[in-house]
Amino acid sequence: MVIVDKETFEQEVEKSDLPVIVDIWGPQCGPCLALMPSVEKLSGEYDGKIKFCKLNAAENRRLCMKLKVMALPTILFYKGGENVKRLSSQDVSLEAIKAEADNLLA
């Protein structure tokens, strides 16, 4: 997984040739930390097809405000530089992320 911040977000996510999934997490967020190992494993399953990135919300508050992130965890799905889907808070599950990853490739 690629760690992104305000300096690298545009290049790694918005200008990526591959579809991108961004895991927005926080160090105080229990559900985020519980989900992260599964998302990292999932990134291996889509290696070369989808780029997986993670963004620490606590270190990138302004970027999170710009992205309209209101709750953690939030997963953003990008295709062609555009945010095409968002899963937030209670909607986030490994099954939902996998389903949306498959939609990105469809």
C-alpha cells in the first residue's frame, strides 16, 4: 500500500493510470486499525490492477476537509482521476470494499 499525504495525493491518486482505493484512517480509530490488515491483504489480491493507498486523517486534516471526510474509516474509490464511490463509517466492511473494487474493474 502506498502512503499518501497532501503532497503526494494528486500524483498518486488523481493522476494514477490504475483505479485507486484510498483507505482514510486515524490512529485513534479502533475500527480503522482493525480493518487495516485485511485491506493490506486485499491490496495484494489486486496487485497490478488497482492501486491501494492509505491516508492518515490526523496528519492530513485539511486534505480530509477538502475530500469531505466526515467519519472514519472512509474508503474512497477513484477511476480516471475522479472519485466514483465512497464508503464511510458503518458502511465499511471488507466485503463492501471487495465488491466496489470489482466494480472499479468492470
